Amino acid sequence: MESFPDENGDGIADIPQYYAGLHERKVVDDSFNLIKLIKNPNKYAVMIAGVVLIAILLVVLLIRLVLKLVKHQTGKRRSGSKAGEEP
């Protein structure tokens, strides 16, 4: 505060009017609105979202592969061939 001049002579430094308003700097917004929270993500948020999406995609593909293999195996058994027998 000592760096600001005492303009009115009361012994207390006066803060210039310039500092009374916002100047395109970071503004804290305590809103829980989901749109406002994800509107301007930083690079770390984008990377985390990408990793999560890739993980979800891998799980879905793994489940589809397992289901396809199970369906294929049950289809062989229903056709009359038993395990270990030659057709």
C-alpha cells in the first residue's frame, strides 16, 4: 500500500480508480452450472476427458468381443458337435 500516493493528505494511501473494476483477468465464478464449468476447459481437463473416453471405449469393445465369443461358442454347441468330437 505504500507504493500508492496519498492524494487527500489523510496519511492513508489512496488506491487509484483503475483498480475498482475488472481488467479481463481471471474471475472466480462459484456457479455449479455444468455448462459454465465445462465451457472453457484447460489442456489438463481435455487430456483427462480423452483418457476417460478411451477407457470407456476399450471397455465397451472388450464387452462386445466377449459377448461375440460367447455367442459363437454357444452356437457351436447347439449345432450338435460336442467338445473333443470330430464331425
